[in-house]
Amino acid sequence: MRRVIATEPLIRETFAPFGDVLEVTGPPDVIINQGMCGRYHDKAHLDFPSGRLGISLFDAKPRALPYTLDMMERHPLGCQSFIPMTHESFLVIVAPDDAGKPGAPRAFLTKKGQAVNYHRNVWHGVLTPLSEPGLFAVIDRIGEGNNLEEHWFEEPYVIQ
């Protein structure tokens, strides 16, 4: 029997238990740069109890739907943000914790211009662009300690 997950749109309210949706909506918080730039201020809760904030660039190979989800990961020592450097949508997969392993996964499709910040210790799928280029800025914790846990499913899920 196949375990199938249907994708849903990435909406701030439905994604809130897992992290922050970063996007430009509504009027800016403040206008800067001689009136030529709207600033949408402080859109993610960055949580690093130790270590420091790092910005890395990831160049991921695109995947396709249907997508086989066989592994999820989480970062117990800090949050992680995926910010696309193009206006292409990507697949976001998250799951609640169920006694130290991922519970029932949920899959979201971003709109162009959306990014995500996974809260600390939230189970999530790997970076999954659906088109080229898969170039992302990634903000996460740099420091001592093991900040990666992986869980491999005995029976994978299929995301459509």
C-alpha cells in the first residue's frame, strides 16, 4: 500500500506550528532608501541558543512530483531558513514530532517569492527545488555539537 500525501499551498497560518513563511504581503513596515524600498521587518524567529548565525549558499538539483519521501531531518540546536535566490516555487515537507521521530508529514508548495524558516527541532524534508536553478541562501546555526538528526522511513511516502 502506498502512503500518499497531497501537497497544499504554503499559507502562514497552516505552517505556523512548523516555522515561519517569509513573503512580501500587505504594505511594508517602513519605507526606506529615499522612498524607493519597502522594508518588511523581522519576518522570522531565529533561534540559536548557542553557536552563531551563518549564511550559506546551497545549489540543489531539482526534483519532480511525484516525489518519494524516504527521510526527514531536524536541527535540535537551531532553526534553519531556506530562501530561494530565484522566483521559482519549491516543495516544503514538515512533520510534527511523535516520540522522537516524525509524525504524519505534510507537504506544501510555495508560491513564487516565498521562503521558509523551520523552527528549531522541527522535522522537515531536504531542500527540494522543483526547477533549475536550485540556488538558495540558507541561514542556520554554525557551532559545536551535533545539530542534525535524520529519520529514515521503513515505508516511504509519495508526495503528489
